[in-house]
Amino acid sequence: MAETLAAADLDTLLDALRRRLYRVVGPVVRDGVLAHAELVSAAELPIGWTDEQAPGSYRSARRDDQAFFGYAVGPHSWKEELLPARVRLWQARRENGGLAVEEEEASAKRTAFVGVRPCELAAIEIQDRVFLGGAFQDRDYAARRADVFLVAVECGAPSALCFCGALGTGPGASDGFDLALTELLEGEHRFLVRAGSSAGEAVLAELPTRPATREDVDAAGLAVAAATRETAGRFEAEGVHDLLLRNLESPVWDDVAGRCLTCGNCTLVCPTCFCTHVEDASSLDGTTAERMRVWDTCFSVRYAEMHGGNTRPSPRARYRQWLTHKLATWEDQFGTLGCVGCGRCIAWCPVGIDIREEIAAVRLHDDAPRTGEEQHAHA
């Protein structure tokens, strides 16, 4: 059953989460972009702000209203909370003529994520499959993920780069959340609130809400439907897995390699990319040493280095690896695409490479032979 919460009462939600000893993290405007920070009050949210995005371009701008969540997404994703850019794995020290090694204790902070977009819910679900769904679980990720409360906010202001509607990852939220909010600006400024878990129901019961009217529910549905229509036709996902794998020698890879700087920006802002490597360091006096896990990118030359050589020495090979993994072989590994349509990789690419255009270009040059099964499906 949906409820409505007045915008002026949004702090009661944050207070209810803090009473449960959650560290409350949400969006703020910092250094001209939407970032994440620990929230003291709802007044710190990006009230009256939006973002204007284009290939290679991101700008925050003022809205003509007081929406709390009137933006699409910033460069920071929730990956930074669940898979931090830098984590110590162990530390060693010389002790009594020997060597003592201490494994780093896994982080287990109770954290509430406020303002999670549906595409980001999908990204968290994807990373759950990667780090928790296989034969082995990542200990640090599991600890960070174990006690997270997710407050989703349905998207009513997709950017020009969003294509979640084409992938079925938004703009509406159907599951994967504890509470879901839909911000309604017409008439009284309010939120439609739905619980998606027993924990969400307990928090919702403490808020000064009223039962949602048919008008509230319809208004929320119309807002999500409008955003869905806006993002639906921006990417053709049909058959992209087989398309990429039968076009590994397409001339498109040479063209995009001529523009790609292999800087790795796309992988750093991506909410699902998970490549890491380890760094070992020791103190100057040789008494201590530590091993850190840090973010890496398949665009770096060293990432593909191994005994005997480098498996992807060229920008062409590295870009092809990234895109075919994201939209093809990721599905083979984890049963889903590795892309949620947030558009971050497009906005934060210094040269404005748009993966939607690259896929369209591969389709245009698709003259590779199809298997009998593919020919039947194509017909």
C-alpha cells in the first residue's frame, strides 16, 4: 500500500534511519557535480538542482522549482560504498625475529543509501551477482553489502544520455529496494512512498504519512511513464550479444581506437565495472608491509600484462574488450548485461565516445556470417 509523505517531512525519514544506527549517505552538490556524502539533514540534498549532460559534457544547473531529486545521475555511483577504490587486504610486520601477518577486518558499517536511482538498483544487483553469486564470495563486499538500507527514488528527469528504458533498468523501480520514493511536484510538493521489504515497512510505519489517493498514484505513474518514453528508443539492445561476438574484426574497432584515449574514465564512473589489482608497499625501514586492492581498468596497458607478453597491447584491443564484455560476454558470465543505461561513460568520456553510436556503427557494418540459429532468429 502506497503512502504519501510531505516534502517538508523528508527529514523524518533520515531521522528514522539514524535511530536505527544507519550512516545515512545521499546526493549533494559538491565541486559543481552531484556527489555522495553523509547527510545531516534533508536541506543538504541538491534542492533545485539538475544536471545537463551530453557526450563529453556534464554541467549542473538550477531548476525553476525546489525538487530534491530533480537530476539524473552524477559521476559517483554506489560502487564507491560497496567496492571502494582502495582497500587494505593485509598488513605484515616484523615481530620477535619473525613475520606477523594480519588480515584486514572486513568493513561492516550499517549504511542507508538515499536517492538510489532504479538503474543504480540494477547495478547493485549486477555487482551482487559478481561478488556474491558465484562459488566464492568477496569477503569485504559481502560485509559492506550485508546491512545496507536502500531508499530508491524513481527518475522523473532523465538526462539526454540516459537509456535505462531501453534496457528495462528504469526509470521506475519495481524491486530491490527497502523504500521507493516518487517525487511529485504538481500541487503539494510530496513523495509517494512504497515499502519493498519488512525493514522498509518498519521505517514507513514511523513516518508522518497519509494514505495515497488515486490522484497521487496516477501522478507518480504518469511521471515514470513520461521518463520511460523519453529513454525507451535511445538504444537497440536486441541481439547485441551475438552482434558483437560475430564482429570482433569489424573496422569500427579501428575507428573508435583512433579517438579513444584509453584513459579509463568510462570504467571509473561505471556503476558495474569491477576490475581491480593489488599494490604491495613496505615502510622505508623494512619493518612493515601491506597489500592494497585498488581499482583498475581494462584500458590500462598493464592490466593485460602476464608472463609471456600482453594480451591486449593496442587501444583497439582494449576498447573492444571493454565493450564486448559489457554488452556480450558479461551475459555469458553472469546472466545479464553489464550495462544499466545510466549514460555516465558517455558524459565523462573526454572525447565524447558514445557506446550507443558505436553499437549502431557495428550494426551498420555487420556483414559477418551468422550461424544457422542466428539466421533463423533474424528472419
